[in-house]
Amino acid sequence: MTQWKTPPERSVREKGETNGMTRERNEREILAAAERVFARHGYRGASLQDIAEQAGLPKSNVLYYMGSKRGLYVRLLERMMERWNALLDDISVEDDPAEVLEAFIRSKMQLSRRHPEGSRLFAAEILGGAPFLQEYLSGGLRDWVQARARVFEQWAERGLMDPVDPVWLIFLIWSATQHYADFETQVLGITGKEELSDADVEQITAFLTRVILKGCGVRPREAR
Amino acid sequence: MTQWKTPPERSVREKGETNGMTRERNEREILAAAERVFARHGYRGASLQDIAEQAGLPKSNVLYYMGSKRGLYVRLLERMMERWNALLDDISVEDDPAEVLEAFIRSKMQLSRRHPEGSRLFAAEILGGAPFLQEYLSGGLRDWVQARARVFEQWAERGLMDPVDPVWLIFLIWSATQHYADFETQVLGITGKEELSDADVEQITAFLTRVILKGCGVRPREAR
DNA sequence: AAACATCCTGACCGAATGGTCAACAGCTGC
DNA sequence: GCAGCTGTTGACCATTCGGTCAGGATGTTT
């Protein structure tokens, strides 16, 4: 006969909660905890035990909701890709380069700031050779980059900016903004700050905008 | 009585090799394999079994040389820090900003290119909250950054460059160059290349130098 | 050739891993 | 009030983890 422990003192579900509410709350809690753990330790290094503890649930419950470690991870990646795809969705040659570039830098910076764990999760996936995202990188994201690169080139032809390689420019903006999420620990350690305030972020955004726009010969609107 | 397997077909050591040679060769092999695996999967996600297989040795042998997983990891980090510290070792206010910034960008780019695994290992450590490097970040590296920031500020005072925040400038250069090691998978996926050639790297270096120097108002020597 | 140090490695260990399952509890619709 | 989903969870499993160790193999020294 199996020896059972004493029954649990309390269920995780709040007393008056409906089923749907419980699911929603627990899933949210699990996804948040998992994003932290996967971002910090990568796919292999993350453990369901750790995720479960941070979500305040038993490990079995995490598997009940998410099915498997792999499924949970993929779901997090997809959520992050959606956020990314919403960025700078429509630009055209008719737009003002200064406005578009500043909007790009600003919204990318906000993505890093609003979802630092997601940004780091993405970074960890790439560092590990992007086993789950390779298709996306050479597919959807590639098209995204190429389309915007085209617009940059046309701006250059019209003399609105220097004829720099547009793909390297996109990578430059990407890396500079991504850095503040991925390397937050380093930035804080070196600056001696405890956290980056809204004012800090605004200052960094202004710095990046100024240097990058000037660096590729884009004149701010009012200067034309 | 313990049941022994058939004796090994061949020892790892080559037949005529002296002891010292063996140690050197095996340690080199282990460090290279470990750098790859730690970079890809982070500290927790890396397994000694995996490292041992990639080094072509039994797991016990890895532990014989390196003592422990932790020790191996720390040794790799220290090796990478040495490489980093050798960068841009001495600059002064009297130097030419254009020369120094270009040298900084170029040497940092080469570090990413020559030691991509080491760069990624470093990135993974930071992503994980820098449990082994926190002290270094808020100590030695902080001083390194502050010292160079001082010089940048003095250049700005002398009108040799725009009065931009020097720390954000260092981070910009850092992130832009680091990106090509850490996100190599992404860069290759998006550009559709199989690998970055020397010519590609030269082109990127020139692009970054041009944009960043122009962006913070540094005139190349010949233009003064 | 004997004595000694270094090198090598399979067997083994306790702990932790992702995942399954059966038993139970609570809300929901009839 | 009762049947049937939905939610909950401890026990359990095979595998892998980092690490230890004994004992054999090889190289070096005398």
C-alpha cells in the first residue's frame, strides 16, 4: 500500500473563484515565472521545479497547464515574436526618415524596457544557436528586415540620408537598444545604479537617436 | 565482484607523447569544447558529459584536469577577462579621438570575431545575472569604463567631439560590436549568408566607424 | 629494473531532471 | 443532487546530473 502524506492545507485556487478565472490566473503566473527562468538560464538550464516554485504551484500543476517544458518554451517565444512583429509595422518611402528612425529607436527601447525578460529570453535562444527560431529568422524576420532596408535605400537615393548599408544600420539600432535589456546587469554594475529610471531611459533614447541620425546623415525635420 | 567491461582499445595519449605535452593538449581541447558548450547553453544548461564528448575524452578525464564544473567555468571566464583587459589599454587626452575610437571599434570587433565562443560565454554569464562576474563588473570593469569616459569628456571640452554622455557612447560601441558575435546566428539567418567573411567584417567595421564617429562629431584626422 | 609520479577511466553514488498517473476536490450544468 | 468536466497534487519512474574513487596503464627517474 502506498503511504500518503497528510492532505494539503489549502488549495491554490481561491475559494470563490470560477474555473475560467483560475486557469487565466495560473497560466499568467506560470508564463511570467517561466519567462524569468528561461531568460536567466536558457532552455536547458531552466528547470520546471524552479519555474513552479516561482509561480507558487507544484510542478505537476505546471505540467497540467503547459503540457511539457518544450511547449511552454515555444509558447513564450511566440508571445515575444508577436510583440516584435507589432514594431514599426508600416513605413513607406514617403515617410520622414528622422521621424521613422526615432520612432524605431524609441519603440525598440520601450520593448526592451517593458519586456526585459522576454528580450533576454530571445537573446538566450539566439545565443544557443536559435534551435527553435531558425525558421523564423531566415523567413518572416528576414522579410521584415529586407522590406525596411529597401525603404532606407530609397531614402538614400533621394538624398535624405547617407548611402549606408541599411541592414547594418538596422542591426546597429537593434543591438544598441537590445543591449539595455540583455546586459542590464552590466549596465547597472558599471554605472553603479540600482535600476534605470524612466529619465535614464529617456536620456539614453535621446542619445542614441541623436548619434545614429547624425551618424547616417539624417537631418531632423525642423532643421530642413 | 564487480564486472569489468573489456579494456579500452586505445588510450587518449598518443604513443610517444611526453607527460607535459599530453596535459597541454588535453587541457586545450577541454577548454575549447567547454567554451562552446557553456556559450551555447549557459552555466546550468551545460553538461560535463557533453563537454567531454566534444573534447573526445571520458567525463572522468575532464574532472581529472579541471577539478569541477565550477572551476572549469571560472577558468574560462578569467581567460576571457584577460583578453578583454588587453583592449585599448592606454589612451590619453593627447591622443587623436578619431584614431582611438576607430581602434576601439576595430579591436573590439576583432575580439568578437577571433573569440566568438568566448564572447557568447560572457554574454550568457551577464544574461544569467552575472553570478560569477558581479564583482568584476562593479570593480575593475567599472574603473576601466570610467577612466575612458574621462578622456572622452576632456575631448568634448576641447571641442574635438560633441558633448555626448561618454558612458552611453562606450555602451553603444560595445553593443554594436558584441552583437556580431552574440547574435551571429541571427545575422546569418537574416542576411542569408553562411558565414561572415573577412571582407564582410571589414565592411561592418568601416560602417560602424563612420556612423559612430560622425554621430558624435569626431572629424577624421585628414579632414582637419 | 625498480620505484615513483602522472595519467586514464569504468563503476558507482546521491541528487535532480522532465514527465506520467491515479486519486481526490471543487465548480458547473442538468 | 448528481454526473461530469476542470483543477490539484503526491507518489513514482527512467534518465541524467556533477562528482568520487579505486585500480590499472604509461612515462620518468634513479
